[in-house]
Amino acid sequence: MKVVAIIPARFGATRLPGKVLIDIAGKPMIQHVYERTTSAHGIDAVLVATDDERIADTVRRFGGEVRMTRSDHQTGTDRLAEVAEHLDADVIVNVQGDEPLIAAQSIELAIAPLRHDPALVMSTLRERLHDREAIADPNNVKVVVDREGYALYFSRHPIPYQRDRDAQVTWWRHIGLYVYRRDFLLTYARLAPTPLQLSEGLEQLRALEHGYRIFVPETPHPALGVDTPADLERVRQLLAE
């Protein structure tokens, strides 16, 4: 099984423009993501997909491989699919360019289910949430799964609802790393947007609404995406430590 990891990276960002190029501990953020991805076992190649020459030049300077894409993509999945269409690969891993602390072991955990189950077309990751403030934060996407570990729903709202305060409830944060069979990714990118996807602003709901199953293994390795200046300072602090 040939596995290629693609890191979609754009320059524009609402709260942190150019964030993938921001310096963290002496390296641009995209370099941290690239190096952590290349250290994962079982990945045959790592590519950065971008439409911005500033990002491409930065990646080339640290020795990374770039694929230039169109500039009119609405989502990272569309950018991913453009690159995947021209790749000789069985499985595509989508690693977010703003996850400089992503663990190589987490990437391996997300790939493993597709190695073991040829019928599985897509997987992602979850981690336990304990902090009530983090559970309530809409920037932390929550996921609920069935007894086999397949996603039932993703939401920015705290799910499940704890009606009885004495009930034992586990909340899961979704980690936005995705693994697809290449053929499914190309199909997925062509699917029409769906009502729940548009309501929540969560692209993975499109797969569920069209009837596809997503396996969501737990990772013990915490991840911290950079969406706000506060996230950036926290990442810098963690890497400095």
C-alpha cells in the first residue's frame, strides 16, 4: 500500500494571515508540520500543496517537496484532490498545515485502520476532552462515535448533551487529520455540499450525510492547532519547554 501525505497550505487566514510561515522556535510553522509528518512510519512521500509562491519558496528552502495548485479552491479537500488526481498512491493522508505539534504516532494510528480493513475508505482521529471550557469552545470540534469507533456526528456544540449530571459522559475532541483511499478522495471532492456541513462549517459531515462511514481511533497524543494568537503563544511555549 503506497501512502502519500499531503499538507494543504494557503497564505490567507482570517485571524492569522500567513500563519503557516510564522516563526516558531526558529522554523516556519509549515516546516514543523513537514518534519513531523516525514518522521511517521509507513509514509512513502510528503508533499505541500499550495497556490502561494511564498509558501512554495519556504518549503523548497528547507528541502521539502511542493505541488502548486489552482487558487480558486474553496476547501483544503479540493486542493488535496487536485494533487491526488496525478499521484500514484493507494492512500492519501491530509495533514493540516497549522498543526505544528502533530505527533508522528498519531499519523500512524490514523493510517493503520485502512491497512487492516480494505473496505474502509476514510479515517480521522479523536482525543479525550476533560476541561469544561474546552468542551464548550466551538473552535474545538467534538465527535461522537458508535460502539465500533465509527463517527456518528461531528459538531462545534458540546455533544453528547449531559442531561443527568450524574451520568458518566466522555467527550471527544476531533483532530483534523484525515486518511482517505485515493479513489474515495476523488469521489468525495465531487460530492455536493450538504445541509449539516454548511450549518456546522465542518466538511467531514459531507461524507456522513452522503452515507460514508468514517473510522475515528483514539490517540493518546494531544494535538494543538494554531487558530488564534493565543494558540500560537501556547505552541511556542510548549516547543520552548
